[in-house]
Amino acid sequence: EPEVTQTPSHQVTQMGQEVILRCVPISNHLYFYWYRQILGQKVEFLVSFYNNEISEKSEIFDDQFSVERPDGSNFTLKIRSTKLEDSAMYFCASRLTGVVEKLFFGSGTQLSVL
Amino acid sequence: GENVEQHPSTLSVQEGDSAVIKCTYSDSASNYFPWYKQELGKRPQLIIDIRSNVGEKKDQRIAVTLNKTAKHFSLHITETQPEDSAVYFCAAKIQGAQKLVFGQGTRLTINP
């Protein structure tokens, strides 16, 4: 079965630094997402992206965050100036169309902000 | 917005017994309810889902039931096996929205 891939698997950064998390969604999928999971807590929605624009975002997704699909295969999440509370597992996800609901998650990037 | 509550937070059952995890949702406009299994350090994986036009769905040892009137849905695992040990998350999606709203998770432990 095709998979969503994410790099890196672990990222350690200093507070205030910028980080870019990378994802390659499943190739024929049209909807892309970022979720995050703070250790031991629930999975939280950050943002959805369709047709080269943000279609929905949560209150967590403030001006520090941005997403981009720089080419036909990659989907990135940038955090401009990281804070301690940004430490979490970040999951990229994709789904095929607006009708097919099944969401496929990547293996995640564990971000640690020191 | 939508809010999903999940119970219990931990569940321990003997191998071979059944396990039931329950979720409630707040928004009657929700029409899609998936269940995800997450093993330690791994990605959430969809194990079963149900739409609001169906009351029950089964896939081998796993079943999900939905009560739209009461706004709750449940995951049933029968004949549990050690490999069923994981954290299980329910989620709900409002029709027309993009995001899944997750419950808090249930850590299921199957005791041999």
C-alpha cells in the first residue's frame, strides 16, 4: 500500500530557530494535512491544503506557521520561530479526494525544541 | 466546533475477551467517524470507519456502532489478541469540513 513519507524522523532545534518539516503525500492524493501530537495527548488538527491553498486551519496554526507545496510532490510545514511548546510529533496526512474520506498518515517528525 | 470525548482512557482485558471503547461527539452535523490504532512511536492507522447513514459496520473481529440520536459511537474488538495492544483514537468530521477532531485516546492492554 502506498505511504505518506516524512523527513526528518527527528528534529532538534533551539528555541527561536526556524524549522521546515517535509512530507511527500501519496502521489495521486489531492488533499494534504498537518496534525500534531504532544506526547501522551490527542492528535490535533493544524491545517488542510487543497488546490494550492489553505482550505482550513486551526487556532494553533498562527502566523508562526506556514505551509507550502513547492513542487508536484512535496508538502512542507514551516515554523518560523520555534517555541518550547512546539515540541511534538508532527504528522503529515493526505487523502485522495473530497469524497473519499480515508486519511493516510505519515510516520511523523518528532520535533524537540530546546 | 466539534468536540469528541473518549472513554475509558485505559482499558485492560484478558486475551480472548472483548474490548469496548466509547466516544461521544457534540456536533450533529458530523457524518464521518473513523477509528485509528496507534502503536508506540508509530503513525495512526485507520482500522475501521463509519458514515452517519449506517448504524453498524463490521470487519472481522472489529465492529463500530453509531447512535446518531445520542451522538455516540463505539469500537468493539472481539477475541482480543496481544497484538491488539495499542492506543486507539476515535475521531469525527463535520460534513463539509476538512479536519478530523480526535478523542483523547484509549490505551488498550491485552493480558496474556
